[in-house]
Amino acid sequence: MTMIDETSIRARIAAFRAPADKRTVPPAMIDSVAVRDGMVQVALTVAKADAAKLEPLRRAVEADLAAMEGVRNATVMFTGPRAAAAETPAQAPSLLANARSIVAVASGKGGVGKSTVAVNLAVSLAALGMSVGLLDADIYGPSLPRMLGTKGKPEMAGNKLIPVDAWGLKAISIGHVVDEETAMVWRGPMVLNALTQLMTQVEWPALDVMVIDLPPGTGDIQLTLSQRVRLSGAVVVSTPQDIALLDARRGVSMFRQVRVPVLGIVENMSFFCCPNCGTRTDIFGHGGARAEAARIGVPFLGEIPLLPAIRETSDAGAPIAASAPDGEAARAFMALAEAVSGQLGGERRTGPRIVIE
């Protein structure tokens, strides 16, 4: 098999001639190339005004790279010029301006069920009668398409994606535009550009609330969002054990440093009740998040039980807040949504409460 690396990819692009008009890709247009295990990602620098007319060229380059021996998958995307990306936070325009409130759902570490909380929080806010958007900002590990049960690529309106409709939400994820098994082996600038595109190149409608599912940790994406998005506040997800609470503490500290209000901490996987005998077991301990919230002076937003049905409905693409709205888990998520809504002012663009059956 032919060795595929950055040099061979750049050489292939240098030799490329578009089938229709023999256009080439100047070396200066190549912003970055990432190659890993046969997965190829290329970013091409173009001015925003030229993106639409250069789209056929992008598709042709992508197809040409995908045809290379040894390439399992190829993705070519456009990125803005470096000068535009170097704006200071004060100069940069605020993104997601169509949303009245923007809530980031974060965690200091992975594995605490942050995405499950984000999805069911968004569904519960919609059930309160709000118009809600859901943005998957976890570029490396997008999970929204699976958890929402959405398949296929979104439709286009001009050069913008139309967010998918699912469970009363308008949602988008990088997982909606790349194959589920494609590894996102992108360097930092490509990840930030992809996230920016999900905010600027999606036809978001006017929304009461935009819920953003952040990747775990306290890195570039969190910092960029705090600088470029008018965040109304952050919900920090933790499990009860000490090691998770330590990371949650770091998450709260980060949001405070960038002057984003912390709406509170929610304790996920808080307790388990045996479905056969009803015996309660605190598998990961219990009450740690409540105590930590009190210690650091932020609201405690509630406890989400550890139930097999939450995992089963997430895997099945039917969030439990919608598919079993009268159950214990849905009631817990609704209590979380009401607490968050109360802190946001509780205003809504729409009228009646939505009941999803």
C-alpha cells in the first residue's frame, strides 16, 4: 500500500487539475493537512465571498484525494484567512446572535454523561414551550446524531446548512456532515474553524435558548466560545465521586475567569434504585455535587438518577425526556430545565407548553 503522509497529500494537491476547467490549488491556499490511519483532512484558505464559487473546486479536490491508494476517507474544508482569525475578542463579532439566551453544558472530565444531560435539558426546555437549538461543539467526539436518532446530511439553503429537526429542537453537529466512523484527526485551528462554521454557516432561526454541548475539559473551544459567543451561563455536569468533583471545580473556575456566569452544578448518575427490589445504591457516592456547589458558592441544579433506561433511550436515539416524559428520569431533567429557565428569566417566544408523546 502507498505510504500516505502530509508530503504525499500536498504533492497530490499540487498536481491536481480540476476536471471542468483545469483550475489548480496554489500552495498558499493550503492552510493545513492532517493524516492519520488513512484519514485525511485538508483546510483550504479562502475569502468568505469566494467560498460559494469555489465549492466545486473543493468537492473535486476532496474526490481526488479520496481516490488515492491508501486513503480511507478524505475531507476538504474551507477556512478563513489568518488575518481574519486574528481578531481580538473585542473586535470579533458575537456569534449565534439569533438566540436570546445561550447555555453551555460543560464538564471538567469525560465520562460523566454531559452530552446526555445536554440533550435531555434541551428537550425539556422545548417541552416548557421554548424554541430551542442544540449545538454539538464536541468536534472530536460528536454524539448528537446518535442520541437524537437523526441520520443523513442536513439540507442546504444557499450556502448554509439547515439544522435538523428532532424532538422539538433545531440541532446540528459535525457528526451530521461527516461519516459516523470518521476520526476527526484535526489540529486546533481546524477544530476551531469547524466550530465557527457550525455557528455561522447554519441557518439558525430565532431561538429562546441555544444549548451548546461542550467537549470535556478547559481548552481552546471553551475559551473561543467565551470570547466569541454571548454566553448567558454555564451548567457544569459532575458525578458524585471526589475525582469528578475536582475536575468540575476546575470547570467552574475557568468560567469565572472568563466572566461567564455559572448557572450551577448538576449531579449526574446520582443514585441507583434496583428496578426489581427498589433498593437504593449510591454507586458513585451521593451528595458530593450539592456539597461542592455550596462550598464554592454556585447553585445546585439537581440530581439525575443512574437508570438503564437513560442509556437505552440515548443509544436508541429517543431521549428519555421525550420518549418517557412521565418517568423518574424525565422528571429530574424537567426540574433541571425549570431551574435553568428560571435563571434565564423564563421568557419564551412561543406560547403553549409542548407535550411530546
